[in-house]
Amino acid sequence: MNHFLVFDIGGTEIKYGVINQDGQLIFKDKMPSKSALGANHILDDIVRVSKTLIPLHNPKGVGISSAGVIDSTTGEVLSATSTIVGYIGMNVIDYLSSRLDLPVSVMNDVNSMALCEANLGAAKDSKLTIALTVGTGIGGAIVLNGQLIEGHGFSAGEFGLMQIESCMYEQIASTSALVRLAKSTLGEQIQNGVDVFNLYDQGNEKAIQAVSTFYNNLSIGIVNLIYAFNPELVVIGGGITARSTFIDELTTFISAKLNDHLRKYTQIKAATYKNDAGMIGAFYHFLSKYPQ
């Protein structure tokens, strides 16, 4: 059975693994991304790890999922935050393929998550899916009949940058926005989203108000996307989806803003593959570029 190496590059860590031709991870691990040291250090670490795995698995290629706006045809990083120093302008495909002597593919991480869910996860049978990741910011992707819509500049799905009442969507509807809002009324006892929801579940009035504002803001953006695209499914990823009642709670806010027709024809689901989605999606993108 053919094997492939997969990597998911984030600002704080790089997840990596070996995946078989059926999309099953047979090995996975992670390492710090050393983003402050620059893009070269990150890619050199990928080369180092790959050279330890290649003799063991004889992979057919390397699939990369990465933060940033990525030209998936050439491998160039077109835009990125300052988290990874010197990343803009880097050509990931050229850098890695020349050092590993293997075919390489690279794609934005949220697009990779969406491809994973479309091939194996919550969106497997969906014709048109809108995908979002809710965390420090809000990322997005659009999948139509199993194919990503990447946009003219490879940045389709940047839903977090939408403007809602003169505010950037991710500044009022991300998990970090929830934490900031809760801290403003509850103080330093709030360190993360788990703290907020713990108080919410205990009936704390200030936490209830913060969470309700968060769900309302998040639902506004999602409802606008539903009216614009009429998707069969909205699939949501990010650490917040570990909360078992998250989808039901959010759906209550979404349903209140939808008309009867779209309420009937739209499903809201949590992503299935969580932290592995970027790696698995990178594999499916690799197959689309290099059919086996």
C-alpha cells in the first residue's frame, strides 16, 4: 500500500504524520514550529523529519497544510501574518521538493480541513459546503462537488475578514473575542474559552451575557453566508467544537435568523477530524495534483 508524508504548519506547532492511500494516518506526531526563527527553520525541520521517515515508509510524496494564503498551483506563500517570520514570498514546493527529491503539494490549512471533511468527514455527502474554523480568528473555505473554490487570489473563504456593523467578523465572533469580552466583566479569572463556558454552565449572569453575545455575533456571519451561498451544510471546526452542546446552542441562534425555507434546507455540523483534519486534507490535495 502506498504511503505519503503529511505536515500541518501552524504558528506554534507542526503536526506531521504518515498516511496511507485510504486516508488513514498510520503514524502522527508534532513538534514546535519555531515560527519566530523564520520560515526557513520551519521548512528545514520538515526536511529533517522527512529524512527520518522516508527510509521507513518509502513515501510517494509530501502533502503540506499551512497557515497563510497559498498559491496551491505554484507553492508560493502570497500573504501571511507576522507569526511566521519571512514566510511571504517563500515557495514551499520548490524548497522542499529540491531537498527531498519527492513531489510536494501545499494548501491553506482551512482549505485542507474542508477537503478532509468533504472526503471523509461531516461533509462527505454534501454537494455545497461552507467550512469555518473558530479559534484565535475565523477561517473559512468553500467546497463545491468535492472541489475547493480557492478564488482568483487563492483567498476565497476569508470569512473572518468580513465586516459586520463596521467590525471585522473575527474580532467579535472568534473564541478569542469571547475571552476578551468575558475578561472585561469577569476579570482575570478568565484565561480561555473553557473558563467562560464553565461559568456559563454554572449560571453566572455575566458569563451568560458574554456567551450569548458571542453566539449572536457568530450566528450573524454564518446566516449571511447561508443566505449568500445556500449551502447544504455548514461545517465548523476549532477547539470550541469539543463542547458537546456547542452546535445545538449555536444552531438555536442561527435558526432564529433564517427564514423557514433555508432553515429546512441547511445543516450545521461540527467537523469530524479535529486536529488531524489539516494533515488528512493535505493528503487529498496531494492526490488531486499527483494522481496515483
